[in-house]
Amino acid sequence: MRSPLTLLAVGALCVALAACGSQLDPDTVAQVNGTTAGGVAGTVDDGTTGAGDAPGSVTGDGGTGSDSGSTTGGTTDTAGGGSSQQGTGDNSATGSAEAGSCQGFKNQTGITDDTITIANASDISGPVPGIFESAQQATRAYAAYFNSSNDICGRKLQVELLDSRADAGADQQAYTRACDEAFAAVGSMSAFDSGGASAAQSCGLPDIRSTTVTPDRRDCSTCFAAQAVDPGLVPSAMPRYFLSHYRDATQHAALLYINAGAAPVNAGAFRAAWDKAGWKVDYFQGIDVSEFNYSPYVQQMKDKGIRLVVYVGPYQNTEKLLDAMKQQSMDPDVYLQDSTIYDQRFVEEAGDNGNGVFAYSTTGMFDDVSIQEMQLYRSWLDQVKPGAVPNFYGLYAWSAARLFVEQAVALGGKLTRASLVQSVSRVKDWTGNGLHAPQQVGSKTTANCQSILQLNDGTWRNISPGHYMCAPLIDSGTGN
């Protein structure tokens, strides 16, 4: 949904989905991190360009690269082959794209005789460390998959990892660097993506993101996302589902959100749209990033007779809210969140408190063996980062990397930053080979299809009537 748009919610500081351009003050973020605001740079000695001087630095990890904190040493990662799965047909590393002639192919910014450098700028350090680490892991995973058996006119992919630090200023620094060193940016994910929008557009950098979070990024002429989002347009499929199955609860709803990043504005758009759909949001409340005591909010919901609770924020805070609800014997008919909680780490950390919670999503199930692309994503993710957990943002980053590769391969000798931007602007109904609901990448319009998931006994199940439910978008009227 938008939440991530569905997405959005955010992950962390964001809400992922679209968002509006609110942001934390860089100094505030720095205080939470225990660092100074804004650094970007650094490398890892496994060969992957790293993400700066944030806390928790590591060096190599046996040749698979580092994905948390910042790193030191090395150059860039060409992520070569391995024993992971290989796809065929549409699931091959070059997909259904018909390779263009390489005649006339020219080296340019980010392209040498041997390599094409793509940058990924995601929130790695910040108030919620590692919040979008999965986006970098997935981008590296697709590069490894591609490089294992393919090239683009004789060039392998290199991935430059940059840390946007949950800070608009750091995002701007990262994209300024990407403009100078990379051919394109791929799979990036930041709660404060407004910062690098003007930098990307000013240098003509193609930016194919995991998800768009702010109107600034949406309006950037060279920026797109595998999960397309128009912040003012909210899917009606999810609110319609709960109106049908839990009507009384929807008339006594609460919407809480993390008071940072894109979340406040996204929450406002959700509230307006869901009210238009027929819900009644009786309690609307932001919760500061530094807040640890959720009991007052639970008491206020009990006083208002709330029966349906929606939270927009990272799953780490969801656990705090669920704990407070349990301690105060609040048992609403529905607890609902976007795809940020569709994550095995949430399942393990929430324990029994997670039983019965709902999530709305735009992706396939991670354990769906019928989706060959999902198997590829998980196989190669485990190769570049053994034990890494697949999640919403990583899935869309993998999809973004596939989209980049297919477009670049098709362009062949005509590949330039400008030609890539023009080509991506025509992409519609993109599913990443069945990984997610159709996305209108070129027009940057929010997807209108969603699924409803429910967690019971440690297992998520899709309870939607059909794989996805599709319905008209709602104009929230919030003017994002």
C-alpha cells in the first residue's frame, strides 16, 4: 500500500511510503547516533565500496561484503559467481530483454572498459541502525547473480555502497558522490530521500530506487522506484477489506505514527483517505523517536474505546506498543500495520504478542516456492550475506536492480544516462517477474492492488480473497 505505501510506513524512521518531505534535524539524528551528521564514504576490504565513518565499523566478511554500519579498506565489489540458483527465460539475469547491439558503446561516468558502477545510498546508520540494510544486500545480491554468467557489452557490475544515515543532508552528499563516480543509482532506500533528489536530477543520474518516500523524490525527473508511489494517492483495497470483515472496529480506529521522517505526513494522508473510505479515526497520535513509554498512548486508546489500531513506524517500535497493550489488557479486534512487520525478525522478537496481527502488503510471500524469482532473490541474498533476512525493502531493491539490468541490456550501445532515464519512464505494470503487484514505474503512480496478511503461531498467511485485491485509489486531498 503505500506504506510502504504500503510501504511506507517506514521503516524506520519513515513510513515508507511516500512521504512528504518532513525530516529530522541532522544534529538531532547525530545525537541519537552518537556521531556527527552527514558523512558518506569509505570502503570495505572485500572489495565493495563502503558507507562512511558511522559507528559499528567492520572490515570484510569472508568476501561477501559488509552491510551494516560503515566500513574501511578496499575498492568495489564485482560480486562474481557462486553456487546459487540460476534462472531461465524471464528469470534469467537479463530477463526477457532482447539485448541491443553493442556497436557504439562508449565509456562514460561510472563506466570503464571492464565495469559499470552502480551506487546504492540507503540508511545504514541512524536512529534505527541497519533499518534499510536489506536494500544494499539485495542490490549486491542481484549484481552477484548477473555477474555470475553475464555482462553488459563486456562490462561487469560494481556496487558502490553509500550511507544516507537517515538524514537528508547525508542523502544529498551520497548522491553528489554518486553523480561523480557511478553511472546510475540502484535499489536505494532512505527515510529522508528528499535530500538527494536535486543532486540526482542536476547531474542527470538515473535513480531506480527500492521505494520513493517523499514528493521531492517523486518529482525528480531522473528518479523512479520499483515500488512507485504518489504520496497523495492511497489504495482503497485495504480499508475496504476491513470495512467488510470488521466494520464495527473500523468505526473506532486509532492511527499512531512515529513522529519522524515521512511518517507524519503519510499518516495524515492515510487518515484522510481511510475516513473517505468509511472508517472513523477517533485517535490520531504521533510518538517521538526517543519515546520508550507507550503506556499513556494505550490508556488514551482504551479511554476512547478504540477497537482497531494502526501503527506507522518500524517494527522495533511495534514491539513496544504491543507490549504496552498486553500489560494494560488492551485487546483490540484488529492490530494492523504495513509491510514493515512482514519480517522474520519481528516474528521472533514479538513472540506471542504478534499472534493475530495483520499487515497489508504489495509483495508475494517470501516462502512462496511457486515464485521462481523469489527463490532467486533468497538464494543470492544468502550468498552475499549468509543468514540475511529477506524483507519488503530488499525485495523491491532486487526488483529495481533487475529493472536496471533489463533496461541497460536492451539499450546496448545506446546506453547513456539520458537514454536510460527515457527508457525507464516508459515502464508500466512492472512486477519484477511476479515478486510484487504491478507497479507503474514510469508514471510514478501508487499501485492499486494489495494483499492482507495475518500472523499466527509464527507463520504469516495471505488471507486475501485472491492473491491481491485491487480497487480504485483514493485521493487523500492532503496536497503532498
